[in-house]
Amino acid sequence: KKSLVVGTVLGLLIVFANNVIPGVLSGCHLNQLSKLVYNGFYYFIIIAFVEEIGFRGYIQTRIYGLIKNKFIGIIIVSFMFSFMHIPFQMARADTTFFSFIGSNFVWLIILLFLHIFFNFLHKKYNNIAANTIFHGFMDWGNNLFEF
């Protein structure tokens, strides 16, 4: 229960701070309800749930068995998590690898820290619920408004 509440509260806070306030202040229009529902399924189940099972539930736990220094294990998987996002986002931006890295370096660093935070939630609650919900809200929030 606690992990569900923490994930939901963190997720709603990030959506409000990163998406609702800027969207309202810039006069953007909320997406259609059908699109919001579809995006909710897509970002919570297809993206967040799958990534959390893969990275926190499987890869990170296996790395702990291979690398005795837990901090180094977290950093290695953090880079894997960050780099995993590059091909899709690079294709979406229709750019080259080095151009993408150069223009998205800060975002990639943020992903490193997000993995560390998601890993902290996973270890604290011994499940992927909090980080899946938080991750889902974070991704879903980026598609609340039409631009």
C-alpha cells in the first residue's frame, strides 16, 4: 500500500510541476479524453511497467549478484537505462547519434539519476509499484497537452 501511495503522490507532483503548470501558463489545451486514456495505458503499462520489470526487477537484481560493490552495480545499470532510451528518441528526433548526444546530454544525465532514484524506491519497498507508477505519471504527463 505504502509504495502505491508514494508512487502516486510523487507522480502527481511531477505531473503538476512539469506539465500542468507550464501547460496552463502557456495556454495549451488538454488532449482529448480518449487520447489521455490511450496514453495512460501506453505509458503506464507498455513503457513504465515493462522498463521497471526489466531494469529494476531483473537487470539490477542480477547485477548485484555479479558485482559485489552495489554502488558500481547501480551506476552500470544506470548507464544502461539511460543509453537504452537513445535509439528510440534519436529516431523520433530524426538525428544522428552524436548530434543527439550533444543536444540531449543533460536529459541523459537526468535519466542516470532517475534510475538511481527508481532503484532506491525498488529497494525501499521491495517491489516495483512505486517506481512504475511514478515513471508512468512522468511519461504520461508529457502528453497531457496539445501543442
